[in-house]
Amino acid sequence: MRQERVLGYALVSPVALFLTALVAYPFLSAIYLSLTEKIVGYPAHFVGLKNYATLLESGRFRAVAWNSFVFTAASIAVKLVIGISMALALNNVVRANQFIRGILLLPWVIPTVVIALTWKWLMDLFRGLINVSLIDTGLISSGIHWLGDPTLAMASVVIANIWRGFPFFGVSFLAAMQTVPQDLYAAAEVDGAGAVEKFLHITLPSIKSVVAIVTLLSTIVTLNDFSIVFIMTRGGPGAATHVFATYSYELGIQSQRWGLAMAASLASLPLVALLIVGVVRYLHREEE
Amino acid sequence: MRGTTLARWTVLALILAVVFVPMFWIVVTSLKTGRQILMSESPYVPRPFTVDNYVYLFEESRFALWIRNSFVTATASTLLSLMIGAAGAYSLTRLRYPGRRTFGALVLVTYLVPPGLMFIPLYQTFIRIGYTDSLGTLILAYPTFLVPFVTWLLMGFFRSIPRELEEAALVDGATRVQALVRVVLPLAAPGLLAAGLFCFTLSWNEFLYALIFIGDDSPKTLPVGLSEFVVSDFAFWGQLMAAAALASLPVIVVYVYLHKYMVQGLTAGAVKG
């Protein structure tokens, strides 16, 4: 038994060392740095919660927090609707199921940078496919300013993000639906239940925990998404699509205001921590 | 019944169209001449089409170098993460010692910390130890999200391998390490393969860390190289879409051949269905 313990610690130590050095340490030092003021060329000095106070007072930061919320809530709501429709449409289709599912998952493996660039090009004012085809069919007479108008720009980054993420939702929900015993549906049919009733009373309760886990995971990632916004709009026009990660980039990498950048990075932490606790609890419940 | 069948295929057709159109636009644009793009001539199917954009990538841009850099980074960080993660997952599922449950939970927590929150803290750490601007930086940085992921995924796989097989090997006189190498690892091979493919895809596609941690020109990876094709609001869309198609190709090939394993991994580990 002593031998087992020694081997156990020995095998787990690389993970432990690695995560301590490159996750725990950076993270803890970030918390400390967010309490200091550091400008290049001068030593850092402790300023308490001043950076957080500065952020809360800044209109730009409040816009960023609101944008992150809108970006996340809109993306997830639509992904849930499309994901569940996709899973329902694919469920019990034996023929072609594998093939269609394979094609539908492609957006999930394509590099995010490619996705963001492609949508930027699709939405190009004069030559993008969307405006060109809308004008060709006579639906509009002049091009829509997708990435130039504040509201449309937010909608555009949300659309690109949905395109990237809904297949994962759909395939996860489908996997959950396929574990529901068929005789439950048969019994419900005998009792005269229609399609809607079967969905509400059998399907939905059975996939509830998978929906919850996928939603929580996606919320954590979407709240701190960088690539789509950075490539499509750089946070613009103005600050209309600026989100947490692009804002920390602006403060840290562009302005070199590290204390403030750390505080901005950590601003979503309380919410992220809550969501993480949610996922951990759900996964543990699933295991039991 | 006929109503639901119709609804089902309508939904599928719509979703397939939505997935298909952007990919179609990538390929179509990549085969257009500069003039066709600029003047919106034959926008839907280029006539005549050209492969000049692809030729340009290899002859007049650093595309080949970016591919090489991405390949080296993705392969090295995948192997590193698999080794560290497999040892950790085995230890956390098969061996008994104090603190093991707490540590397993901590690994899951680190798996959930998003890169968008970690990039500035991690960049500061690399600056402090004076190790930025090298592919090595990325090879060390990517396992910060790959190792927790591999560990978590493989814990699910190791749990599904019957303990009796391993115990039989121990009774026959094998040591723990021999039992791990000869019995457990071969049985966990599909899991290792799935984890490796995920890691490779995640590293190949990674953009944020590669953008921030590397300032020099030479060690740029593919996603960063692609993003810099767009200069302010002007872009060479033909060349860019050719590059986009080629950048997606390896992960699509990996996925088409092995998506069975990837979907298996998806349901067995990360997201339990």
C-alpha cells in the first residue's frame, strides 16, 4: 500500500507541478498585480482596489461588461434553439444520420480565425456574398452596413459565433436523446400523447442535465471570447462590440497598463467562478 | 406522421444550407481572380477560375513557414500533454492516496478556466522568466489548457477499463508500471487517440496565445499569419480564402477519418451524456 501511494504521487506530480507553475502561479500573481499600479519603466506599487474602482467608474468598461453579456446571452439562446431543433431532426433518422451529423460538425473543427475571417468577408459591404445576393434578388437596393452599424455589428459577431458553436450543442443533445428508452415514447403514444407532449414530458426531462452542462460550459467560454470579435470588428465601431477579452488586450498589450489590464481580466471572475462551481457539481452528480 | 417527417427534413435542409454557404464562399473566393473579386464579376461561380491564389501563398508569402510552425507546435504540445495527462489520469483513477479526490476536482477547475481570462496573467509570467517570442513558449503554454483536458478525458477512459485485468497481471508477477504499460495503455488506446486528436486540433486552431506571446516575425503560427492578411480594412480576399481553405484542410481530414473516435471521446469524457 505504501508502494501504491508513492507511485500515485510520482505519476500525478508532473500534472501538479505543471498546473502550479503555469496556471495557479500566474493566476495568483495576477490577483496581486491587479492591486498594483505598474507603468513601464517604473516599479509597481500597491494601490489596493483602485484599479477596480477606476474600471467601475469608466463608461467604456461598463459598455464592455454589457456587450459581453449581450454577446453571451444572445449566442447561447439561439444556439439552444438551433441545437435542440437539430437534435430532434436527426434523432431516429437511421439513414444518412452519420453522414449528415459528420457534415454538421464541420464548423466545430474549422479554426476560429478562419470562421471569423470568412464571416467578415461574407458581410463585406460591397462584395460580400450576403449583400451581393440580397441585391441580386431585389430584397434590398443598396448594401447593408453589417460591421459598420453598432447594432448590426453586435448581431454579426453573434451570428458568426452561433455558426461556430451550434453543431456542438446539437450533437451533444442528440447523444443525450439517443439514451432515452423507446418504450417511454410508445407508452406515451398509447396514452394519446402528441409530439409536443412527448417532447415536453419525456425528451426534455431526459436531456436536462446535458443541456445544463453544455450551456454552463459555453457560457464560461463565450463570456471570455476573443478571436471572433477581435478579427471581425476589433471591438468597434466605437466600443459597440468590445468585450472583456478584447478590452484586457487593449489595456495590457496596447496601452501597457498592466494593473488595470489584470483587473479587467479578473472582472468576470466572480461570475465565471460561480459557473465553474455549477459545472463541477453537475458533473459529480452525473458520476454518481 | 407525414407532417413531422416534412418538418424534420425542412429543418435539416435549412441547417445544412447554413453550414454549407460559408464553406462554399471560402472555396469560390479562393478560385477567383483579383479582378473578379474587385468588380464582383461572376460572384457565385467564378468563370474562368484560377489557382493563382494558391500559387501565390507558397511563392510569395510565408505560408509554408506558418504551416511548419503550427505543425511543430501542435505536435509537440500534444505529445507533452498526452504524457503528463495520461500519467496523471492513471494515478487519479487507479491508485489510492490521500488528497486524490481534491486534486481531481482541482484539475477539473483548471480545465474550465477560459484562455480569455488567462492570457494576460500567463503572458506576464512568461515575460518574468524571460521566455517569449519562441515556439517553445507556445509548446509550454498550450498544455495549460490541454493537460487538464487530457487528464479529465482519460480519467473517464481509465475508469471504464475493468480493474480485474490489471489485477490479473499483478498476480502474474507484473509490477504496477508494467501493468500500466502492457495492459491498461493498450486498452486505453482509443481514448489516447481521441485525446491526441482533440489536442492537435485545439493547438492547430489556437489564436489568442500565439498572437500575444509571439512578437517576432519568424515563429508565427498559421492562425496569426492568416489574421495579418487583413491590413486595416483592406484584405486580399482571394489569397486569404485560399489560405483559409488550406488551414482548415488538415483538421477536416483528421476529423473525417477519425470523427467516430472524436465523438466517442466527446461523450465518454468531457461531456457525459
